[in-house]
Amino acid sequence: MKIINNFINEKKFKILKNKIFNMYFPWYLQEGVNKEKDGYFQFTHVFITEEKLNSEYIDILNLVTEKLKPKKIIRAKLNLLTKTKKIIEHGFHTDLNVNCNTGILYINSNNGYTKFKNNKIIRSEENKFVFFKSKVEHTGTSCTDENYRVVLNLNYF
């Protein structure tokens, strides 16, 4: 596991946030966070799925990939979880059943986190990027101190 703070330069990160946090950016309801209809929901924006482009907003993802320089992206999506009264962990999982890398870019700071099976916790801090092997089980959470928690999730080689 590797963590990089201030992953994207400040100017580019501000551009990224302005493109995501505006009334014209499309978010889509996803029933269930880790499993279909698990009683929770999140909003997502899928840039790439099954190695296929799925979004006209790819310029947002390019701000990240120009720094990351992946050989191939299998999946890339934004997850937006709304504020809850208490922090909810959504269950340990792996993103894909593929031996690749997973990366999480935290888009906004809040008291949510990513927790790993070994109990290591990565706090949601704006512009922090964490890399780990895709077979490592982890769980995301909601937050209680902001209106939403947003992360960019990447699976890549």
C-alpha cells in the first residue's frame, strides 16, 4: 500500500472539483453500495467500465491519469455517499476479481474513511491518493460531518 498526499497539483485539483461539484455534472443512483439492494444507496458516475469508455466527462479522469500513467484502466468511477447520522461501513470487498491495482483519490475531506481487513484506516482527505493491490479487501464508509463523501475509484494495470 502506498499513500500520496496532494496527488494532483493544486490548480488541476481545483479544476477537477469544479467540474464535479456543479449542477450540470451527472450523478446516477446506484441501489446498494457493495451489493445490489443491500439497504443503502450511493450516486455514481462511471467513466470506464469493462475497459470501455462510458462518459463524455473523461477530461476529469484525464487530470488523474496524466499523473498516474496507468497502462490500462479496467474501471474508473466516482462514488458519492450522502451524510448519515452515524458512520456506516459498507462491508469488506474487492472491486474486481482481477489481479490489478486499485487506487482511491479522495475528492473532499470529511470524517469518512477506507478501512482494510488488517484494520488500517485511511482518512478521507482531499487530494490524497491510496494505491493497493486489487485483491486486498477494503470497505468504504459514509460521513457525518459533511453533506457527502466523494471518492474516485480506479482499477488499472
